[in-house]
Amino acid sequence: MTMQSHLPPSNDSLDQDERELLEAVESGAMRSIATPDLLNQLRGSAQVTGQKDQRINIRLSATDLEALRVRALRLGMPYQTLISSVLHRYVSGEFRDEQLV
């Protein structure tokens, strides 16, 4: 089975390393070493990690909400996903507000 190219019509957006990596994957020179057991374990971990089981309601200013929607649109994601991602990254320590600490 031949893999279809994932290169954009103009691959000028890819640097040399990215082009080489993509070509290696698409030619079959590079193959996954993941075993079926490892893949199942990773799928299970991802499922549990990504599980969203709580709802919240918050009030935001119209200006902040509009700014979030614009930023999410630029990133190509729903604004709720952006908010959730920012909150997750903050509580996991990836973001820190030095003024709050």
C-alpha cells in the first residue's frame, strides 16, 4: 500500500529536516517500533487523560470572550477547547503567573 503525500502543494513551509523526515516516513524507510500492547496502553492513557467529566459556568467580559474567540479561530480550534487547554496547562505548571505566585 502506497502512502499518500501529506506535503502541502508548496512545501516551502517545511524546513530541510522536516522534509527529510516526511520523505522517510512516506517512503517506508522509517517505521514505528510501537508494539500492539504499547499502543493499547498509550490509547488507554490518552483516553483517561483527555476525559472531561465536569462542567463549569463562568462569567467573562464580552471583550475577553471575543479575544478568546479570535485567538482560537487563528489557532483553528473551538474557543472552549482553547480555554480548557489554557486552564489545564496552568494547573499542570506549564504556565505560571509570577504575580500570583
